Amino acid sequence: MDDLTHDAFADWATRIASVWKIADSLTPQELVRTVDALASERPGDDAFALFERACARDTAGFEDGAEPLYRAALASGALDPYRHARASIQLGSTLRHLGRLDESEQLLLAQLERCKAEGPGAALHDEVRAVLAFTWIAQGRTLEAAALALETLAPHLSRYNRSMAANARALLGSTP
């Protein structure tokens, strides 16, 4: 990416970030319209614009409209690891809201595999696990969800990290 292209993208990304700072003050329709207007400045198949359009629809409660945009952004292969993780998490959540629990689980498990391949510090690893726990709850797998959530929480506690993680794993055996 040359400097001019990089600067134009940085300006666009800054303006998108500004919209998200005021998103709570916009109606769902205003949010979608505003993000779509900014997205129209990018090529139609631009992964970042597709992702932002999906996010706007998801936030606005228009999950049916968000799903194909998330899928297109992910399929492009152009998202950075952080946005790829966000798109996977948000699509997984969207699929759960649409009642497509098996698809949600498969997508989130695939994202967890990407996190494992990236190693320690992988983008949004714990967040993927949290959304997977919600999917498992929706599937009626509450014990597995609790074990996953507790194992995810354990490293963030000020004490008892090892014992909490071990107890969480002992509920069912190892979880993702």
C-alpha cells in the first residue's frame, strides 16, 4: 500500500471510528445509513467496508443483513487478524441469534483453532471462548459452557488461577 493509499485508508478508518463513538446516539437506521455512506467511499468488495457494514447492521439488530456481509469480508482473506477474529466472533453471535447454533459453534471452533495457531496473545482468544459459551448455552450444553467460561476466566483472577482452571477442566475434561 503506497503512502497516499495508506493515508486515505487511515482517514476513512478514523471517520468510521468516529461513527462508532456516537453509535448509541443514532437510531438503528441512522447508524446503518451513516456507515453505508462511508463504506461507499471504498471499493464494493473492500473487506474493511464489508466488515463495517456488517457491524452496523448487527448493532442495529438487522442480523439477516449482517450475515452475508460478514461472510463476504471473511471470504475475502483481506482482513487483518484482529478484524478477522472480530468478524468471526460477531458472525458466530449473529448465527446464534438467528437460531443456527451448529453453524455458530463450527465457526467459533474454527476461530479458536486459528487462535491456537497464532499462539499466545492471539487476537480476542478469550472473547471467542465467551461467545462459544453462549452458543453452548443456547444448545443446552450449560455444564460445558460453564466449564469453558470458568477456564477462560481463571488466568485473569488475582489468585487461585491454577486451581480454578483445573476445577473448570475437571467438570468435563479438557475444553477448547
